[in-house]
Amino acid sequence: MGKKYHLFEVYGIELEYMLIHNSTFKVAPIVDALLTKKNGKLTSDVSNGDIAWSNELVAHVIELKTNGPTKNLNTLSDKFHKNVLEINTLLKQMDAQLLPTAAHPLMNPLADTALWKHSYSEVYELYNRIFNCKGHGWGNVQSTHINLPFFDDKEFEQLHAAIRVLLPLIPGLCASSPVLEGKNTGFKDARLEYYKINQKEIPEMTGLVIPEAVFSKADYYATIFEPIKKAIKPFDTKNILDHHFLNSRGAIARFDRNAIEIRLVDIQEAPKADIAICVLIIEVLKLFVVEKLASLKDQKNWTREPLFAILNDAILNAEESIITNIDYLHLFGLTKETTIQNVWRHLYGLVKSNIDTSHHKAIEIILDKGTLATRILKRLDDDLSDINIREVYMELADCLTENKLFTT
């Protein structure tokens, strides 16, 4: 275990992107070739200054991440963007490029999924045997992860309590996966709809997505990790799976590195949007941790079921989801039913002065024009032909290249 940090002292951000062939728009399972071209030989991780690159479960997804903990979020948009440009330059020689958003809109995962075949592949193969990783929830998902440190049990309690109550609102800020296999799924956040069920064979792993109301390391092990270990044992006969790795809730405690990782954020069209969303989420969490919005006791009192109900509707409707649970709204200083969009507008008003001005425009576009899912559907305008979908998503690829938001 490395150095331990206090709350909000450092951050870790991870962004996942799919690779596509320029000529066919199909996913390109060539991350191994990309990493080899960058590094001179194949390794699963490549250090590139402040940003690192690594493989994922499937061979067409690459993860870019802060190369260790960082204190400064405000420079990350440019740093990630520079790496995107470098990767696209390397991929151009292979007739490929990066495509943003949380799901490829035309991919057939049963036909197109290829698992990573190199280091760590035995873990991925075991996962595939248990869960069949050729569905959308495995082969066609890209997300943003936010890693936040805690120093001890007291800080874990504060951070876990705050994250749990904020999780249901996250799809209303960043849903970006409305289209799968050429169809409007009806879900603004189809990635999370699959996230809920993609490990149904062992329900202990995902639970209700919202983590249980546990606020110490000992309780977390007893309530979450031990049932996972017990449930996986008949499948993991070689003992190669780690309980930290197996926990698939929407926020997972990583006691091996004293951090909580938030996993419900769909990746956006450009790092500028991703980092702005991360900053807004973090600033709101700070308000909860210092009990400016609600007391720690009130935050801890929330069980999973009512939070999951709010999350479930947000997965369907994103920012247009109407919250009718007045007790939940009281946590945010609101008193009558309203949309998630309005909750985020209210929260942004509370924290705007704490957010660097470089993020304001991106946040305000999202709060004004809606989530990326909403903007994609508006731009598609009910024309779900392959040609139109491809055209719109190539515009999104241009946004990634130019590090700008997609507006309609």
C-alpha cells in the first residue's frame, strides 16, 4: 500500500475510450498493437508523463488515467487531450481512431467482442466463463472513474456517506449511452441499465448498485467482501480473483489503496466535459463531508432501496427524471419535487465560486442543453439509420479531437 492521503488531498481520474476502424466504423480490437507501437514492446501499462495508458477487459478499449495521485484537477483536461491526440496519431497508421461516449451505437457485442489475450488474461477468461462477457454490459461500455482518498475509518465514514447519497443523481449529469445496436434503447444511460444486471449470476457482486450503509472497514468486509468471497468460491477454484476487483457496486471501497472509486459516470465527448463533471461532483461531495447540506447522521440514515429507486429512474430519464421523494430532496436543501436537472442547477449555484472558471462553460452547457444522451438523441432526430448514426458519432469523435462539447 502506498502513501495514505486525507480527504480531497489528491485525486485519481480514469477515462475509457473505444477504438474504431475509420473505414468501417466497427470496433478495432487492436489495443495491443497500439501499446506496442507506443512502447516498442507489448506491456499492459504505458507511463506517458502525467498520464498512463492501459488495456481493459476487451481488446478494443483503452484506459487513460492519471499516473498516480494528482493534486490539480484543473490541468487534466489538457493533459488527457494531448494523450488523445497522440493516440489518434498512432492509430491513424492503422486506419483507426478513438470514439467517445459510453457505448458504441452500432456494435453487435456477440459478434464483435474480443477479450484481451495478454497479461491478466486468465482473470478475464474466468470472468468470461462465469458471466459471458460478450454482452453490452461487458463488451460495449466505457466510463469515467473518480478515485477519492480517505485516511482512516472516520474519513471513510464521511466520504462513503456523502458518495452514497449523491450516486442517484449522477446519470442526470452525464448519461451518454442512449443508442445500442442502432436502436434508441429508451434508456438515456443504457450502460448503467446493463451495469445493474451484467453480473446477475452472482448478485452479491453488484448488490443494488448503491452500496450498503456501512461506514467502517470492518463492517465493509463483513457486509460486502465476505459474501462476495463466499459466492465466488465455487467458481474461482484457483483463487485468482481479488475481492477488491470483484466488488462492482456503483462506488467501491479500495482499502488496498485507501480510496473510494465512483463508477457511475458515463464518459463524455471530450476530456473538457469529463473533468468538468468530475470537478462538480467532487465540490458537491465536499459540501456533504463538512455537513453544509445535511448532517452526517442524516446522510448515513439512507438505506439502499430508496436511493436505488431514484437511481433507477435517472438511468431511464437522466436529467428529466423527476424526484418525488421529498425527504431525499431535503438533503440538498430543496423542499418540493423537481427534476434532477434542477437539483444539479441548484448544487452548481452553491459550489460555482469554488470551481475554476475553466470548467464553468462546460458545466453550464450540460445544465442548460441536457446530458450528452439528450443532445445525441436531439441531433439524431429520430433518424436511426446506420448512416445518420455514424455521421453523428463521427461528429462526437471530432469533439474528442478538438476537446470541445457537442452542442445542437
